[in-house]
Amino acid sequence: MSTAIDLTGVRLAYRIDKQRVGTFKEFAIHLFKGQVDHELLWAVDGIDLSLDRGEVLGVIGPNGAGKTTLVKLIARILPPTEGRVVVRGNLAAMIALGAGFHPESSARENVMLYGALLGRSRTTMLERLPEIIAWAGLDDFIDVPLRAFSSGMVARLGFAVATDADADILLVDEVLAVGDREFLTKSERRIDRMIRSGSSVVVVSHSLPTIRQMCDRVLWMDHGRARMIGPTEDVVAAYEDSVDSAG
């Protein structure tokens, strides 16, 4: 079976300046004098990972573990500081709730905007618009500005656009957690359809029942590192034991 994603020795560091600099002028003076002091925060630290086509990988861990940063690396939003990220095929990503949307624009306008960001033509999006809105259950809100939407409505709209066309790889970061049970069930069905067509899926979630139900394997991240990766039940059980013992 061919792989959809290969990560080799992937590390990503954020540069944290130690000095408190209030203005750009102060920063320029410090820089000119060679007084800029900083440290590196390794948000992702030495991840090796391969994901087969048609496989669902869950990513779990506490807040600040590096889960979202890892997904942004896979989505090629962020370049790695070290290592190699290989992604084979077209990709659809739901990384941040409302990412790619404009709050003052209507649902109709945002579907067109998000579709363009995903590389889809205006003609295609106009043709698909009625079905996208219907799947999201937003027929009565198609011309309402997004700022009036609940987080669940925004999630439904974003997920409907991202998954309307079968992508080779789907990245989902915590989006499923903000919807109701009906949305979760519909989303799982659509993801299952994509998997059957050969798509690979990466799901980041704090919902362990969702991870257990959907994923073939799980990556447990902690302080940017892979603490454990393996069969879903083994990793989730180990993570639960760790949380229980820490509490």
C-alpha cells in the first residue's frame, strides 16, 4: 500500500525573544547593538510518521503538545525547521474553526471564498453551492453574515465545503468537537465515504470516544514529541492512564 504522508525527523521551532521590546525602534536599536537575545521553543521535536492511503490517524495529547502545529506542517502552512515532509496528493484541511472565512460576508460568499482557497473554480463552486448549503443545514441562512452564526454552524459550513470534493488527504483539527450529534454522525459518514474512496485522514481531537470510533492508529504527542504511536485502543488506554495518574 502506498503512503500518503511521510514525515522524517520533523522539527519546528518558534523563536521567543527574551527582551521586552515595546516598539520597533527599540527592537532595531537592540538588533544594531547585537543585544537581541532569544530562545527556541520546539513545538514539534523529532516526529517520524508514515500514513497509508485510506488510513485514519488520530492525534491526541494535552493542550500545547504540538498537535495543531504538526497538522499545519502536514498542510504545508508551516515549513519545518528541520526534517522532511512529503505529502502525496491533493489536500483539504479544516485546521481552525472559520479559517478562510470572512465574518462580515454571507454563507454564500464564504462558500465561494473558501472554495477558491482550496483551488476550486468559481464555476464548480456555483454548481455545488446548493448541495453544500443543504448538507450544512443552512438553507435559511445562506445570505446571513457569518458573524451571526454559532460555532457549530460555522463548523458545518466549513466541513461541507472542505469535504464536498474527494481529497486524497483530509486534515481535521478539533472541528468535530463543536457540532451536535447529528453533525458528528453526518461528518463520520462523509469521512467514511472518503476513506472507502482511498482518502487518508488525520483527526486531532480531545474527544477520545471520537478517536476510538474513527481511527486505525493514534499518535500521542507530549511537549512536541511522539510519546506513543500504535493501535488506537493501546494508545488511548495508555493516555487515559497517564491523565488519571496525573490527576
